[in-house]
Amino acid sequence: MKKIAKIDEIPRNGSKLVMINNKPIALFNLEGRIIAWDNRCPHRGASLADSHISEDIIQCKFHLWEFDTHSECSVANPAIKIKSYPIELKDGYVLLDEKITSDL
Ligand code: FES
């Protein structure tokens, strides 16, 4: 597992953008729940790290598409799913599987 960020670098109900193998990954802190999504909005690729962020909904700022943070799908069209990455939290760090990071 590779350290990709410190947990305390991700503001509560905020985000941190990291680049892994030249791919942008948005880390979100949703009331203490940390998730990792492909930073590119499935609509037109805007930065999801810059979204309106709440515990249950991440809303892209560009055209206001909303994504459910639990199902990781578009609220309006559940067939549209965000690409997300499994992470682990350990010793204050967010860890991502190195195999996954090299496959990105
Ligand atoms: S680019 Fe995100 S809603 Fe259009």
C-alpha cells in the first residue's frame, strides 16, 4: 500500500486533490468518512475536488450534476457511476494499493 495523503490534510466536508501516476484523484472527507474518486466529472470532466461537498451528495460546480457518496452514482441517472478507488486509513495516512495506482 502506498501513502497518498495525510488524513488531516483533507478538510472536513472538503477535499484534497492528489496526482497518482499522472491521474487526478479526489479525496473527500465526509464527516470523517474518507473516499477516493476519479477527479474527473463523468459529465464533461470538471474537477470534482472543487465540488459542493456534503456528507451524502457531491455536486459538480460546473453543471450541478449530483453524485450520491454512498452509491457513487449520479442522483438523476444511477446508470452513471463514478470511478472510485479502495483505500485504507492507517497511522494518519490514506493508503492506496500500489497495483491499483500503477494500473491507473
Ligand atoms: S462537468 Fe460536471 S456537471 Fe458538467
